[in-house]
Amino acid sequence: MRMSRTMHILACSTSLLLAATIAPAFALDQLVDVTGKVTPFVTLRSRDNFSSEYRYDVTVRNMSPDLFVADSLIVVLDHITNTAGQDRENLTGESLLTRMEIIGQDGTTEDGKPFFRVPQGSGPDLTPNSESLPVSVRIRNRDYVAVFTPAFRVMGQKREPPKQKHATGAAATQPPPNKATTDKLIQLLIKKGVITAEEGRLLHQP
């Protein structure tokens, strides 16, 4: 009985630790659209004709001189277009994205778009001209015969530079030594024989 309780406590502790480790560093409402600086690249990896399922690898490349927090980056499946470049049905006006089954998404944005978290690489940031690890995106086409193209955008947080400490300004604002303190120090030096009384008088002069 005691062993069973110990194992239960250990399992719960492990689950809590894993949850804390996997939890994203940024909430979704803290992220901004960075597509203009971080560009998504989409590669079709496989296609299952029987289930009409398409598997894509999506990576993001930092095209700017800025740093982006690696574990804040997500790719959002923004829309689906047909061969005519349209993202809605001609007759009903329905979004083509709603006709697709998105498999394995990490969540949805406020406007209902599915998103996937970009895997974090070896470093804490996506540095300039570097590319992320791929995100696996699976899309099942319910229309089967229709040909489509997915379009993605990127959201995340830019790494802010550390604030510099104004050491010179702090030093300049420090008040000069108190005159009474200086007088006591001179008297102490005279008393200990380190300086003479005449030297002490010279030190008192401005």
C-alpha cells in the first residue's frame, strides 16, 4: 500500500514537471505577426490518395537583423487557395479552410485559424539568416479531387536588447565627501603621526 502511494506521488510529480517544461513561454495574445521578417517555407512531403491527406514540412527563416525568441514562434495556417487563387467557394462564399480537416494542430487563434508551434532548436533565439526545425502539418481534403495550396503566416516575439546601466550618470550624481568627515580623517592621521599638523593645515586649504 505504501509503495503504491509512493509510486502515485512520483507519477504526479513527473507529470507536473513535464507540464511545466512543455508549457510555452508566451501566451498567444502576447505574440505579434512577424511574417514580414520571418518567412515560412512550405514543402510537400507526402500525399495519401486514399484518404486525400497531404503532409507538409514548414520551416521559418529569419530574414531580418533582429533576434526572435525561439519558443515563441508559431506558424498559422492562414488560408487555403484553389487553382484560381481564390480562398472561398464561388457559390456559397464559404472559406476553403473550413472544408479541410487539420490534423495535429497545437491550437487556434482568436479568429479561428489553426496554428502549430515551431520546434526550438539548439539556441534560445532564431538568429538572422537562420532557419528553424520543420513543423509537420497534415491537411485532409474533404473534397478529395480539389487541388489546393496552403498559405501560412508567422507569429512570435522579438528578443529585446538588454537595458544598459548608466554607470557614469550614477557616479556623477554621487555627492562630494562631507567636510566634517574629511576633517575627522585629517585629525585622525595627525593623531597617529601619519602626517604633521602643518601638512594637516595644508590639506584643509581648498
